Amino acid sequence: MTHDVTLIPGDGIGPEIAAAMEEVVAATGVDVRWRRERAGAQVYEECGTPLPDSVLEAVAETKVAIKGPTTTPVGSGFRSINVALRRAFDLYACVRPCLSMPGDGSRYRDVDLVVVRENTEDLYAGVEFEAGTPEAGHIIASVNERMPGAIRPSSAISVKPISPEGSERIVRYAFEYARSRGRRRVCCVHKANIMKATDGLFMHVAERVAEDYPDIAFECRIVDACCMGLVCDPADFDVLVLPNLYGDIVSDLCAGLIGGLGLAPGANIGSECAIFEATHGSVRDAVREVLAEGTSVTADIRRALTGSAEGAAGCAAYGHAVAEAVRARV
């Protein structure tokens, strides 16, 4: 069976690790027909957009894409390509497995957890207003009218939308993921002690959904306490479900538990399609060594193809081969 997959090599080290991934896929014997599309900083310089329509059209047609790292300017410039793709295809679940591997260089040997991050809401929704703009001024005036002195007039504004629908969708995904993979616990991570309206809503929805899964243990943890717990004893966690911003931060923390971002694959899952990506940055010094650079993106394609028996068999062999290769290097 031939699998049609959109390949977006990305920027910086992206093409290099994408090439390594292609070699691994070829070695599994899985028949993949790549549809190559360009996105990122170089495309922005050439075309005036980092994400041409041709990329969106390709992903819409193939339903599966794998993406190397792309550059996102800090503090200015175009918005994240990753965020744009997630919004375009409603890829509401970002799934980041973190599994210890031999010789990964970490302080831990028994990490086996999964971060499930809501991908479309929260502060990453992109609803922002620069300081000094009429839009920011209008929002500040409206808030200060109801809560005098709550916001300084010189402030920039970001909006944090959290909906019951979005929260239930991601929490239910986390429980279904846990059940289908034989995992025992789901932990809802929040900051509802401070953000009672938004994070409180997320927590209460999680508590209600948990009642539908009596076979899965459930708990809630405040995000800062959760971070401390992960560092103290990562074996105390199984599946974590979080709003967007906390999920981004905590998933990188968890990657650090297994040796770094170069060893952490990422999947962005929607109802109609999925995009798999390396989780580290595009610059050459974003990962420690070439050995790590190819691992996250090749792990992604393994996960992309496990929907078929052919893919599962080839990718299981890949997992063993990576472990053996790592042992040989360390």
C-alpha cells in the first residue's frame, strides 16, 4: 500500500534531518510517496509569506504531513508557521511522548509519559493588540470601567480564550489515548487557583469528563507544582493534559527529562488530518549532536504510519534499530 505524505523539510537543519528521516523510512520497506512543499524563513524572503497556499493545499489532499523545524522570529516578524498550520486544519491535540532511551544523557532512566496539549485556544490563539493601538486602548478602557485601575493604559493586551467545547475535546482525547494504549492515569494541569475563570473552566470540564472513564485514574495538579513533581519523580506521571501555553512549556521540560528536544517527537492531531514534526528549533545549535537531530523527526514518521499493519511492523523494527544505534554510539 502506498502512503501519500506531504513533506515540509523546513529551515536550518530541517532539510538535513528530513533527509535522514527519508533514509530510515526507506529502510523499513514502507511505500511512501512524498509530496515536497517549501515553507519557512527562506520562502518568506522569496515569496512574502512563510506558508504558501500550495502547502495548505498539499496537506489538505494527503491528510498526513511531516515537517522539519521552521524559523519563527522572536518579538516581531511573521507569526509561527506551526500555529498557522494547527489553526488552518484544526489540529486541536498536540501529543508529545517522552520515553527514556539508552544513552540519552539524561539523569533519568525510566521516563515513560505523554503530554497532551490543547492546540487551538489559550494565549496562543493569537488574539493580541500592541501597546498604544486604538484596539488595545478600547479594551483597557472597557476593563478599567468595570475594574478601576486593573490595567495600565500603556499595556499591550493578549486574550486567553478557553471554551468548554475546546476543553472537553482535548480532555476526552487524553482519556481515549490513555485507554487505547493501556495507560493508567490522566493528570489535568492548570493554574485555577489564580485564573479561576479560564483555568477553572478547564479543570471543571476535566473533572466532569473523568467521570466517563472510571477505569482511568484521574487527578488535577497546579502547573508549578506539576513541574516540580516531574523533576523530582517523573515516574509519578503517565498522561498529562494541559491548556496550550502550559502544554508548550511542560512538554519541553519533559523533553529535558529524556535528553533534550532532539529526542522528542511531536504530533498535531485533528479530526481530518495530522501533521508530525520535530520539536526542536531550526538553527544548527538547537540540538547537541547529529545523532539527536534525526531522531525526533524519524520517530514522527513512525507514528504517522502505524495506522497500518505494514507501517506498524516496519516502524517497530525502526524503534529497535534506533535503540541499537544509540547503544553503539555511547
